[in-house]
Amino acid sequence: MPLYHAGRTALLVLPVLLSLWQSPSAYASEVRESVLTNGLKVLLIEVPKAPVVTVQVWYKVGSRNEVMGRAGLSHMLEHMMFKGTAKYPKGTFSRTIRKNGGNDNAFTSQDFTAYFENLAGDRVELALELEADRMQGLLLDEKEFQLEREVVKEERRLRSEDDPQSFLIESLFAQAFLIHPYHWPVIGWFPDLNAMTLEDLQRHYDLYYSPNNATLVIVGDIKAEALLPTIKRLFEPIPKGPSPPLQPIEEPAQRGERRIIVKREAQVPFVMAGYRVPNYTSEDSYPLTILESILSQGKSSRLYRSLVYEQKTALAVGAEYSLLQADPDLFYCFALVKPGQKVQEVEQALYRELEQLHTTPPTEQELQRAKNQVEASYVFGQDSNFRQAMLLGQAESVGAGWRHVEQFLARIRSVTAEEVQRVARRYFIEDARTVGILIPIPPRSEPAALSEAR
Amino acid sequence: MLEMRGRGRRPEQRRRGSSHLVISLFLTATLLSSVRAAQAADINPVRFVTPNGMTVLVLEQHWLPIVQVHALIKAGAAQDPPEEAGLANLVASLLDEGTTTRTAKQLAEQIEFVGGTLTTKAEEDFTTASTLVLKKDTELGFELLADILLHPTFPEQEVKRVRSQILGEMQSEKDDPGLVATKAFHQLVFDGHPYRWPVNGTEETVPKITQADIQNFFSHEYLPNQTILAIVGDIPVEQARALVAKQFGSWKRGTPPSRTVAKPAQIDKPVVRLIEKDLTQATIVLGHLGISRTNPDFYAVSVMNHILGAGGFSSRLMDSIRDRQGLVYGVGSHFEPNLMPGAFMVNLQTRNETANQAISGVLTELKSIRETPVTDQELADAKAYLIGSFPLRLDTTAKLAQVLSLVELYGLGLDYFSQYLRWIEKVTKEDVLRVAKQYLHPNRYALVVVGALAKAKVQP
């Protein structure tokens, strides 16, 4: 797949993934777990419906494992992972997958780095061979690194620098997390990218790329019994690596609202409000998931109905919450302000929707709709091998474990309206809020659009 | 290779209106490659035509308890009157905003209460309306989909609201340099042709569209005999047949308006448009008129374009401009396979200062593939990918429904699934060279650059 577009697509995958994070036993495919002697965890699901398979290798390393001054190191290493080994030199990895009719790529988040190949079921061994080879065989070359650094800087320009909303989101997280590594963006800052060295990459690779820090997930047209010996043959010779340090960095409690204003050339204002919330380790994560649905799922959701449909002050609204984070993160709401409307009014309207839940629980109908949406999207998600594998890989990588998935839906079904109200009162409070506002300023010069024939 | 974060979802509206780009991606992703897999996956839909002229394709898939019903109406933005660009899109956007028996609110609540989805979308050549539901809600899905296709009322207050929403989105789209560049590019390439305007119209045309225009377009264009219905999922053919008859049986056949649109013309010299924006990167689109989906050279062009710039990491453009020069994060080339010839375009972003270097890199590759035959290895790899990746194009219910409806629209025939392999395999090095010479024009292209022009100093 063209990378540029793959990137855009994957950013949109997450919300789906989030709703996938539920598993009614009625439809769940059986997960077969094995742990190799070197600590590599292997999760296999047989899905014979189409002759295709997804192979994913998940490493428990992301921007949360970086240090100040080297933001973006995990993502840079992800790029370098395509630069070749002694056995498969530069360029051969993707070319080999491609000429076997497959697609390959990778993605990095705060908590993990994952590599994948989607291809025909009868080519699964090829992907395994290539992934096993680069787990510890990567050759880091100075010249390749210099070139790839420029590619990553272009990626940063594309995704963050030149996109007003992404730029605001980046600034908001830097405000909301002062100490915790969620402070910096996954892609890193320019000075950090410039300061990075080949030695930094080598150290990161040596520390985190080992079988005992990885999960191999395969979903598709496979026979688990038959495949496991192949997996052992290819991966078991890889020696166990060091135990990566635990990084129990706790962000102190927030004592008062924080606000970040970004003024730049843009067409319409954008408002965000992020609230500090717990992750999967807390029982509150289930009502928070329901809250996300009630607020933002579909045209009958509260934010859409109120801001877009009735007040007509927003072009788009949304709420984001992922309980599959290694550390507590933000629950955030946003609104893209309609041209001609006042940003302050839209901000206040967002708060009104959240605070209404302080005093009044959701209706039974609303609660049931949210539960049905969560359950249906889980079933819809099973239609895709890739999404199924992502769900397991992410659950493992953030520390929840794939079995956590299995009890999720039962827990969602038991959420009560009172719990939703209690959680809204507990977390949607002004003093724990970080607000981000994008204020458009006019272009420095009038757009000089000129056409000419040559 | 991308950065992903557990946050950073863009507002949904970004996806609407980016019509040209989305179409090209979708079609390259679905129709370029097909076959060995199709056979392996046993894709044998049942096809029938209802008494009122609707073509129905049913594909039973019992793996999961879900059903997708996907309607394709053969009327899109290409049918907009020139002074009403955006009409087809406005009609599509209003289908689920009120019917004779349900308000906008009721429609949303009914489908969302069961966790289902109901979506509509106008494209250049057609409009789609789809529902995805759990098996237990199959009847409801059919009922709601039929309701919005047969009985929309286009209430005045909803027309007003949706129109102003679309205009707002159009303004917001100006923050996306990729969209700004693609829109400008289409205006240059399709001068005087309906493909020149974005599907969602322009700030001049949309305010002029009235409820009467909408109603008129709907009653003339939305006809059962202009509709393809693809049904995929956990539903027996007989049940599908019965539900089609029950929900769509009363839809009245009609005479479709005649289509008089001429084929778009080639531009005859290089045309450049530079758009100033205070950005760190220059967004560049370079290309010209391409081919229609029904052109017999489609398969040779697919192989050629794969080698040139559609083959991801292994394409020539990626290898040269990203991997050897480090100028871009992504670069790719696309042919939009519409009913009439769509655009051929190369897209990339690079820092302003390297814009000229990147443009010259693109032109070098366009010239090179026209002058020298591709290698045996390149040809073999491209064909192996196009054939071998077919199952990946059809691995979900939604993808199957979309591809089935397009195979029907383009008249490819249901044996398309077995023919495609042969057409790709037949392509020779000489064919690749011939179509490169015939369909790539490095001397008469449209070039759009959006960025900080003082830094980019574009010297085309």
C-alpha cells in the first residue's frame, strides 16, 4: 500500500480498534497461546473464510520508553528496521513480500512498535522468516540513517507541522503531561531528530528488540498445530534478550485547568478538552467507554445532536478514549467550529454536554444503544483479520494481556446508568482539564494564485 | 512506516469531499488486481434483475452473523449541471435526513440502536447508499435502506442545514494542502468537463442549489433500473430475493435522462498553478488525463503504473525520491479509472526548498519508463503482486460488496474474476513500453504546487 495513504488510513483505524476491544464469547474465534523457551509469546487464530493471513510482530517499546532529548527514537528505529540485515540486504524485505502478493508496513505508538505482513495464507512462512531475521539481525548504517532521518522529518512536516489540528493536539498533550513521556509526540521534535545518533538507535534496538519483549500474532487461513513447529524453528534460536527496565513514571495529579492557545494560519477554529482518566487497570474504564459512545457515536450521539444538529455551531465533533494504554491517558472531546460561530460558545456547549451527565444519568435507551453499538462493532471488526490481530497485539503490548479482551464485553453489558453518571462526575471536572484552542490568523500575504502557460 | 498515536483522530468531515483522491485510491485498491484469489475464495454471486429493472448481486458468506447491503445508483457529480456543481452530493447527503415516515432523528436512532450503520456517498460517476447490520437486524437494514432511497422528503430546514454544513466543510478543507492541490489539479486537467469540480461542489454553486433542484435530480436519476444492489453476508439467496421484492418492489421504473457529456480533452501544453500557503512543505501534484476503466489497455497500464509509482516501497518513484534522495515521506502515482477517462497523477510532499529537485525526479522517472523497457524482473514482480494480492482486496464483507457493484457498473462481467488473471499475465514488456509512451506525457502536464512559494522557487 502506498505509505502516505497507509499512514492516513491507520490514524483512522484506532477508533475502530477501540470499539473492537470487546469480545462476546458467542462469536470469538479461539486464541491459541504458546510461549517459546526464549520468552516470545505466540497468539494464533484460525480464520479459514478467505485464503489470506496477517502476520504481526509487536514489540513493547514506544515513545513512553524514550528519554527527554531523544523523542521519536522508537519511531526512527521502526523506519530503520526496513534497511536490511546480512541475510536480506536493503530493499529486499518489502520487495520479497510484494512479489509474493503481500503488503507490509509498520506503526509506532506511545506504548508499542508493530510490524505486519498481509499476504496469502500459503506464504505465511516467508513473512515469519523475514521477521525472525530482523528481530536481532538488523544492520544499522550511518549513511542510510542520515537519509532516513530526512524522510522522518518530511513525515513530521506532513503530519504535525502543516496540519493545524494535529499541531494543536501535540501542544495539548505537552501541557497535559508535564513529567510522563506522553508529554512528547511519537514522531519526536525536530531538535531531537537532529540530535539522534546511530549509537542511540543501536542501544534502543539491543534493549527492546528481543523475543522476550515481543508478541507474534497470526490471524487467518492457517492451521495452528501445523504452523507452531515452523514458528519454533524460526524464532526459538533467537537468544533471550535483556529485561527492559520498567518505567513507573507517574504524572502527578493536576491542580487546576490548563489552557493552550495556538494561533496560526487556518480556516476555522478547533476546540479540544482533555481530561485525565485511568486505563484498563481501573473498573472505571468500562463506563468511560460507554461515555465515549454516548457522547460521540453516530448522529444520535449527544455531541452531534446538540452542537452539529440543533445549535449548528460545529462542523464536526467527537470524543476519544482508549483504555488500551500502558499508562493513564486523556479522555478528550473536540469540536471543529463552524465558520462564523464563536469559539467560546462552542467550548461552553461542550462542557454543558459533559456536565449535564453530572446531574442526570443517561436514559436507559441511550445506555442500551451504546452497549449495542459496542457489541455490534466488535462483531463487525471480526470481519477483518488485521483488526483482530491488532486488538490482541495491543492488549498484550500495553500489559493488559489478550485474555482481558474476553471478559470485556460482559463487563460492558453490566455497566449501569448510575456508574456512567458517577464516572462523569469524577473525571469531567474543570481542575483536571487541559483545554486546547486553535485560533486562526489570516494568511501573511494574500494567496497569490497564478496560472501560467509555458 | 508510520507514526500512530492513541489520539489524533481528525474530525470525520475531513473524509467527506475529498472525492477525487478517495475515488482514485479506492479503485486502484480494488479493481487493479483480481483473480487467483477470487477462485480460491469461491466468489460466485447470484445475479438477477427484478421486474422493475434493478440488478441484484447476492453473495452468501456465513462466517460471521453480519449482512452488508450496498446500493449503487448510476448518477453522480458528473451529472451535475455546470452551474449547480455539488447537486448529486447534496442529494446523497440528504437521503437520510428525513423520509415520508421517519424524521432524520428517527432514522439515526433506529439504525444506531441496533449498532448498525447507514451511509450515503456521492462519487463522480455514481452514488452509493449502504447499510451494515447484524444478521438479526437484516430486515431493519433493508427497510431503512429502501426508505431513504425510495421516500426521502428533503425537508426545507434539513436542506438549509446540510447545505451550510457542506459550505463550512469546504472552507475547512482549505487547511488540507493535499485537497487544495488536488482540486486545483482537476480544474486544470478537466477544463470544461464535469470532472473538473469537486464532488461537493464549489462555494459559488452550492448556495444556489434549491430544494426544487434536489427533488428534481432525485426523481429523474434515482430509478430502480439505474441501480445495482450488492448483498453480501450471512443471508440465504432466497431471503435476499424476498426482502428485495418486499422493500424495493414498489420502486417505479423510469426513463433515465440521456447522457450527453463529451469525453474530456487532453491538455496540449504544460500548465502550472502555484498556490501560496505558509507551510513547511510543498504539496505537489503532477499529471494529466488518464484512461477510463473500460479501456482495453487498463491491464497493461496497471502493470506499468505499479512499476512506476503504485507499487509502494518497491516502485521506481519511491525508490528514487524517498529511498535514494530522502526527499519525501511518500510519493505515488495513480490512474483514476472512471467511466470516462479520469486523471493520471503523481502526488508528493517535500520541504519547500527541495520542490524543484522532487519535480525533476518525477519527470525523470516518467521519461525513463517511456524510453527504456522495464526489466524482466520488474515485470515479473509487478504481475506477481497484482495477481497474488487479489485475496487481500476481497477479504471483508464491505470490500466484496463494493467490488461486486463496480464489476457490474463497468460491465466487466462476473467472469471478470477468472479473466483478470489472464489479462495481467498476458502483459509483455512491449505492452508496458507502448502504454507508457501512449499514456504518459512528461511534456504536457498540469503541475500544482501548494506551499511557501518564495522558498520553493518553482522552476517548471
